[in-house]
Amino acid sequence: MPAQTIARRKLLQAFGAATFLWPLANRVFADTGSPTKRLVLFMQNNGTQQANFWPQSGFNSPILDPLLSNARIAQKTILVKGVYVPRDLHGTDGNEHDMGFARMFTGERLLSIGGKPWGGGPSVDQILARSWGIDSLALAVLTSAVEPHPKPGYDHRKSFCYFSAGEHKLPLVDPFIVYQQLLPTTETSEAARQRLLLRRSVLDAVAGDLSDLARSLGAEEKRKLDLHLTSIRQVEVRLSRAMEQSQTQCPHPAQPRDYTHTAPQLLINDESDLPELVRIMIDLGATGLTCGLVPIVTMQFGYGGGKWRFAWEGIDMNCHDDVAHHDTSDEGSDPINTDRVVRMNHYYASQVSRMAQALEAVPEGDGTVLDNTLIAWANELGRGDHRQRMVPIVLIGKAAGTVRRGGFVIDQGDQVFNRLGCTILNALGQAREGFGDVTDCGPFPGVL
Amino acid sequence: MGFVARCLVVGALLAEIGAGCVGRSTESITGPSRSEQSLQTWIFRKVRRLSNREYNNVVRDLLWDNTQPANAFLDDSYANGYDNGSALLTVQTDQAERYQLAAEQLAQQAVNNHLVQLLGGCIPDKPIPGQVAPSPGNSRPGADGGPCIDRFFETFPQRAFRRPPTADEMARLRGVYRTAAQLGGYPLGIQTTIEAILQSPAFLYREELGVLAEASGQPSTLTPYEVASELSFFLTGTMPDDDLLAAAGEGRLSSREDLRREASRLMQTASAQANVRQFFHQWLATNRLATVTKDPAFYPAFNSALAASMSAELDLFFDDVLWNGSGSLRELFTSTASFADERLGALYGVAGGPGFAPVSLDPEQRKGILTRAGYLTVHSATSHSSPVERGVFLRQALLCTQLPPPPPDVLRLAMMEQPDPSKTTRERFAAHSADPFCHSCHQYIDQVGFGFEEFDAVGAFRTTENGKPVDDSGTLLGTRDADGDFRGVGELSERLLISRQFQDCVVTQMFRFAMGVAETTDDREILGRISNQFSVDQPLLKLVLAIVDSPLFVQRMPEGN
């Protein structure tokens, strides 16, 4: 198909990388019987700059320009106004960062563990992953000069994705490992086939041990072992993939450096390579989606309540405490601070746009991969001074036709955040009337 | 009661007491009202996945590997605050894949370098390059094994699983061996079997299941092998040694006297010393020194080498207090004896280095752990001393107080927290006290943090800031028994040492470290008994042994209660 060839070449050029032997698109989906629909979640911290986020006239804004200046993307984008997260502490000492971060995609009330706020149920990505019988690709860039690790007792800020109440789905933070996982070296020799045979033999034994142990446990502990067993089966799928690459070419980014072993500080407390890390992660996520390797990708920009310095945007400050917190009105507290908040959020928009454009560049069926995808970009706060009203929600893509149209703002007053999860599940084939602790909220009006 | 149910119970309780700032401190755990015989644990039956640190320690002791392969594993989330096998650790696909890769590398290295040891000293007929001659009478092992292979299966799986393997587990391992040996001979068989062992749940999880009681709802008692594992991981952070496994297998790990004997023995090991250091570093959050950063615009001299010196000082200080000194909390919180190299000597104003040497710090400036540069550095912002951060941490970690979150509009005062060259840090935070809205909570936080104001964000002593004198007076409020004014960290430490709330909190922290869960109100009676038997003047190791001696160490409740 010439059109496909051209589009893929364009994508290849965008990645600046070589071609690669690749299985047929959607092979993994076909293997697992899951639908071709895809989901991408972006989670951002510290709120947005309200006056510069929402379109004032037309369908664009200073912050969203990287996304909406592209007409094709804009036509597939919906902005949801009025979203709020009800204050819920549920016995914890968390603040609004925690509430928004842990609740946005789980929908549940917080779970107190030692007084700290954890997500109270599975996040929407894991609900779908379990339903589809596949694994999601959880990505994050967590490097932070100000806060290399969450402060003591705040490990709940490491991930917004949950397998179940209190159980994180942890993100991958080294793009080299993501690359190896998505693009394993093709092994077709006899020695490699023997190796696969032995690995399967080992994993079968491990699965047997897991099943035995699970039988002796109560329901909660058994669930832990069941997750482990599912993981073992997913490893087997990955092993098979490494043996079966052939025929088709699929473009992909160049292999990133081995950060963990050559420059671990760039993954922990040195932000000098941070924009590059984000870029590679998004490109790898797009590769997974467009090449049919994974149907669900989550991307987390920093820890919950993160403290990036945004030196690459010319700010170089603790942008949580010294910038976002100072954005104390929708119009902005002072021009200098407002400009900083806008630049931060413009950056996030540019990265979301990068993903959307990568998916839009690849034809699929009568449209593009983006047409079969739903991208949901959420924020833990509405505004940087911990306001949890007007939390900006951006939906991109058509989810294989369940999202009928885009290019508009839903502005129908207050919308409880649970509608986001309900919308995502409905769009991707799960009939739900609510989500999390609001069982009858329905989806956002006008999306489906 | 399952884990989530435990969390919901304590969450509801804390929500109830979280109605205002006053009275948020944890309730007293002053001891049981019932007889000791009627006390029971509310820790449920569970499996605890090895933490990354434990994994590194275990493969070191099991396979002679010092490469610390778990450093490349996923960075776990620890819900109970300690990295010692938290009850919520799971295995997602990315982690299962890391386990697989690590197992393959470890197994290959072990077979290449330690085959004879793996075979229990047995030497097959064909010498392996670099190994000694074969044992007489042994035939080359085939796919069905032989004496040397039997020896391997008799010893290695039991050490790796920390208990005898079940018949089904052994049958699976034998199957793996056969498949591999048919392809590549017995070395490949052994190697692949080790790969299976290192990925088995029997290796990756510590089992705390026990033998179910006949009466419904009654706690089960852990098996001797489970007790051996719990004891070893709690005290040494690694697998049981051969003596401990032998004691479990020979019925010598059943009575309280048996546990005390083995605990006392283990506490003499180097692994125990390293593990106690880990407890301190994690309790006090000084393990963050490895990655802490400071804003070079404010602290240009701070670098990773200085942070490493701070961390090394604390290691030496902890060891000195615990193993050479009284081992008491009083010494830990009042001692002026420490260690310094050249870098720290310059910061402390004492002669240090080259290398670390014992030093005596100025008692007017630095008494106890809270005045050490490492503690002060991790508990401060990148650009200032952060009285709020210091106050919050002390209340949460040393007094086990749950603080309420800032109210929604609290950030209207954020501007005042900006660096201001015309003010001291204390002056910048004064609005917290001036505004009644803020003061209602910040009186419990800032007034503690202000006591640290003689130390900047890298732990350097100061009497002035921005040309103005520093005020280190503070007030401890809202505690059960330690309220009052103080001046400086030395007096604050003394105030903690007279507080039962502080002592109870240390007991609670040790409980979390030991059990891999956060406590609930159901655990209060047992923790109260332990605290009753402890004091700040006794060796901390006595507290460790008291936990080993308690019902919570060997009993588990069935899930669903």
C-alpha cells in the first residue's frame, strides 16, 4: 500500500532511525484476541494556567497551540471543562496533589496505608488490560534535581497506575529497557530455539509453583500470586515475539543509551537530559502502539506533585513550590510567574502532541492509528495552588469510531472527575454507568 | 483480616481523629489490659516478596554473587516506609522479566565458577575446565542425574527455598533438569534448574502462612522454617544461614528460648550490623543522602562527595552507638562522639582526616543524631533550612503523629516562603504564626522546625543568617507528654527522651520494619506490652528481641476475619 509506505517513511524520518524487521501489525492483538482499539494516558502534575489553557476565541490557546495548531489533530481533540475532584482524605494526610494523582484514573476513594493516601482500586488502564488479557506499557520520566525520590512516606506518588487498591503498576524509567522490551534482538538460530525451549520449561515450572502456592492463600494474597502468574504468561508472549520477527518492516527510534548502567544520575537527580528522556519515551510508546506491540501506553511526567526545574524552558526553578504554587488566580498572579506556568504547560502540550502526531502519521484501515486510539491527558490539579476545580482534561482520537467528532470544548458546568474513567471505559468497549466511587455518573456528555 | 481491610479500619479511625489539629497524635500504647496469654496478633497470613535489597543479599549468600543485580530491578513502592519486604510488593511483567534475566546470569556465573560447591563437593567424572579431578566412582551424570546431581537436589533447593521443597516442586525441578541436560549435559541441567529456582515463588517470596488452627478465626503458628526466615530477614536482611536452617529442621526453633538463642547469635553477625544501619537510615530517611541535591546558587560547596562523607559518618556513628556504646536511644540522641574525614571536619569545625577518625563535637552545638550533617541535609529544602519540612518529619517519624493536610487555600501564603536576603528563614515563615488560620496547625510544625535554625540546609552551624541573629527557640505542642519550650536541637532531643510517645513511636517504627505492614489499632495491645518492657536507656537491641519474643512474630490470622 503506497500510502502506508509513505506514511511510515515519514514516521521513520521523524524518529531518525533505521528500519527493523517486524511482525505484522496488530499481531499481538490478534494473538490475544483483544480489540485493535488503543488507549494512551498522560498524567501531569501541578495544574495548568487557566487563562492560557482554555480557548478564548476559536479552538486554540497559548498552552495548547502545539496540539491544536495542527488541524488534523485539532479535529480529533475534545477539551472538557468544569472537571472537579471532590476533596477526599479518607483517613489520610494527603493533600490535593495526592487526591488528584491517586484518584484521577482509579476513581475510588483513597486508601490509607499508615496514614498515607494510595489509590483505592485499579486504574482504568489496568481494568482494560485485565479485560483484554494483555499487559500495558507504563512509562515515566521521574528524574528530579529537587526531589530525586518522593519525600519520606510518599512512595504513593511514584505511579498513578494501580493493579488494585494500594498496588502500583510501576512505570519503566529507563528508555533503554523499554527499547529492549519492545524491540528484542531477533533470535532464529538453533541455539536460540533451544534457549526458548528451556525458558519455557523454566516458566512452566514457575507457573506450577505459583499455582500451588496460590491455592494455600486467602483471596487477597492469592490475587498477588495471580498477578505474578499473569506476568509469567506475558513474559512467555514476549519470548515468542523475539523468535517470530520477520516479513514486515516497522519504523522505530534509534536505540537509546543504557542509562541505568552508563549514566544512572540522569534517571535520578540530573535533569540535563530530561527533555530527551521524555522525547524518547513518547517515541517508544508510539512505536509500541503503531507497530501493534501494545494497546495501552501510560506516560507520567514526573512524580505526583513533582518538582521539575524546567531549565530547558528557560525557567530553572523549583517549578512546584516556587512557580505553580504562586499561580493563585485564573488570570495569573503576576506576569513573570504566569509566563513560567504557561511555558511549563506548553511543554507538556508539545509532548502530548508528539504522541498524537506519531499516531496520526500511520494509516490503519480507513483512517489512522489515532482514529483507533483514545488519548486522555489529565492533571492532578486544576491550578497550581492546589485548586481541584477546572481540572483540564484533553481527549484526542476517535477510539475506533466511538468518539464521533472532535474540535470542540465541552462546557456544561461541573463534571465530577469519575466521568473521565467512565468515558474511557465506554469508549473502549466496557459498558459502565459510572466509575470508581460514583457508580452512576455516566460519561462526559457529548463525547460518545 | 486482609491487608486492605486493615487499612480501611485504621483509615476510618484516623479520619475520625483528624477533625482538627489538636489531638492528632497517636493514642497511647501503654500496654494490654488482658493477660499475656490472651494477646493475639492481627497480622494476617501472607507472603512477602523479597525487596531488592534482600534479593541482593540473598544471591550474595546463596550464589557468591556481589554484583547486586537487583539494582536494575523496578524501583518498588514501599507502603509501610521500609524496604524490607513490604506486604504489598507484587510482581508485574517487567519485574518478572528482570527476574528471568537476573536468574539466567546468576545461574550461568554460578555454574561457571562454583559448580563443585553447587554439587555439594561432589565432582563428576569429567573434570570441568579449571576444576579439580573427578570423584572416584562417579559416572558422568546424564539426563537422569547421578550421585552428584542427587546431591545438588538434596541441598541447593532447600537452601534457596529456605525450607524443604515440596514433592511437586521437586518433581518440576527434576523435569527442568532433564529437559536441559538432554540438550546440553549436566552443567546446562544444573544451570537451568537454578534459573527455575531463582524464579520460583518459593525463592522470591517469604512465606508467613503457618499451620492453620483447627478452630475457625484463631491464629495459626508459623512453621519452624518460616520462623527461621522471618528471624533471619528481620535481623540480618538475608536468608537463614545453615545453622538456623538446621535448627529449624531439627526441632530446635520452636520455643521462645530457641528464638532468643538464635536471635542473639544472629545479632553478632556482620549482616546484622548492616541491617541495623539500614533500619536507622530508613527510619530517619538518611538513605536519601545517596541522591540528595542542593541548589548550587545557595550551597555551591555541596556535592555528592560531601553527601557520601555524611552518610559514612552516620554508618560509623550508628555502629559505634549500637555495638561499642550503650546502644540506647539516649546515647543515639545525645552523643557528641562521632567520626569525620577532612570534608566533614571542615563543616564541623574539627580536625578530620585523612580518612575517618573519631572526633568529639561541640556539646553546645551538636548533641545526638538530629544534629548530624547527614540528617540535617536530607531534612531541608534545596535552597533553605525548611523549618516546615523538619517539623513535619520529626512529628511523623519520631512522634508517629499524623498531621492533617494543608487546607485547600493554604497556598495563598506561599509567596512569603520565597528566599528574601533581608530576612532570616524564621522571619519568612512568621506569617504562619501571625495568621490564625495557618497558626492552628503550624504551631505544631514550625515551632519544632525553628529549633533547628542553627543549622543550614547542609548541616553547617550558624549563629546568623543574612546578617541577623538566628533564633533557635521552639515549642513542642500537641504531644501526649513532651509539650514545652526548648532552645536548640539538644534540648529538643532531651524533651523527646522523656516522652513515652517518642518511645512508643520507636517501637512502632521497629514493628513496621519487622512485619512489613503498617500497624493498626488492633496491634496496640502487643505494641504496648513491648513498649512497657523497653526504655530509652536500654539497648535498642532489647527492643529487637522483644519483638521476636512477642506473639506477633510467630502468629498469623487467617484472612477473612
